[in-house]
Amino acid sequence: MDDDLTEVYTACAADGRKGVFAALDSIMTASVSELDVLCRALIHTSEALAAFATQEGGVRSGPAHHPEWAEAMAGLRDVNQVDAVRRSLRDMAAVRDRWMHTGRPDLLIRSARHYESAAFLVIQQAVATCN
């Protein structure tokens, strides 16, 4: 992860500037057909969530199998279905925002895990389509 952006996310977290997530959501929505950009934006969202958790939420690596997230991420299983991908991104943002609203660092870390998992889903499909 780019150290400069990690510092930006840490500063956003320190100042409570959650608008960073709207910016990342916009990038993801605009780049559903550009899988490399979409993956990076998903990973950056994970990084921002981890920054907002501030060392209190536990280990960032770990399982990402919560039913709310599984349902929200379902549309990412076929990146060729652009509308389904956009719907999934919107649903993921809704779950993320709900979990952020709790103020629980552990839920922020779990959200970060799900964004990483989403990125890996997209990466798997991108690699599978390479010739």
C-alpha cells in the first residue's frame, strides 16, 4: 500500500472525515469495467477502514464470511454483469456505513476484510479471463 495514501487515510480518520469513502465509492462505481482500478479502489477502501479502526479492531487479515456481506457481494461473482457489480458496490457501501455508524473498531476491521475479499473475487475473475 502506498505510504502516502495510508497517511491520508490516517489523517482522515483522525479528523473524522468519512467523505473519503464517498470518493472511493465513486471511483469504484465509475470503474466497474476497469478491473485493475476497481481492485485498487476496493483495497484502498479496506485500508481506509483499517485506519478508521485505529489499532483497536484486531487483526486485519482473517475471515470474511458474514451473511450481510455475502449477500451484498453476490453481484461481484460475475464482473461481466456491470449492473450487478454496481448494485453490489452500493450494497457493500450500505453495510459498511451501517457498521461504521456503530463506532465499533472490530466491525470496521471486519468490513476491511470484506473489501479485501471483494478485491480478491475481482482479481480471480480478471486472471481467469487472461489468455
